[in-house]
Amino acid sequence: MIQQIPLNISPKELNKILEDDSSENPFIVDVREDNEIAMASFSFSVLHLPLSKAATWSGNIEELLPKDQPIVVVCHAGVRSLNFGIWLLEQGITKKVWNLVGGIDAWSTDVDRSVPRY
């Protein structure tokens, strides 16, 4: 069956995967805007694709994302990332997409309290 909507992943589940050296780390895409990244960022590497600038990156999205690696999409609260994840699946760019439930806000409260909330 082809995945039609992103799977949910909690901040704690994502953190466990990122800490587990034996698992394949997912590729993480942050769709928040520049000012949001400046306020609160993850401590790990992400590809920053602000949705307001989609016209600049959407034409070569296939070159920016891995085809054989799960993708976790993140935003502030999990809504924009869910919509972006649906779009990715509709484009057929990747086969497995997860949405970080609660976004960086939930990451801040559930995993890393050093990340500022906004």
C-alpha cells in the first residue's frame, strides 16, 4: 500500500531514533520561516525549506531530498509540516514521510527544554 499521509512521530520517538546508532537516521526537513529558526532551532542537522520560499526550491526538490531515506518534516506545531508531508507524498518524491507531532514546540517541552518556546 502506498503511503498517502505522513505517519505521526512523537518528539520522544524521534529522539530515540536519533540517539540509536544502530538505526537509520531519518532526513529532517524544517519548513519554518527564517525568523522562527532564529528563535528556536534543533541541535541536529536539518534541511531548511521555508514554505514561503517554495518558489525558489520546489523546482529542484527531488535533488534536495534522498529517495531511499525516511523523511521527518517539522515546523512549529505540526500543521505546516503535515501539509508539506502530504505534498511530498503526492509528488512521489519519497516513500516514507513522518510528521513531528507538536513540532519544535513539543520537542522543547518533551525532549530538549533548552530550545526556546515561542
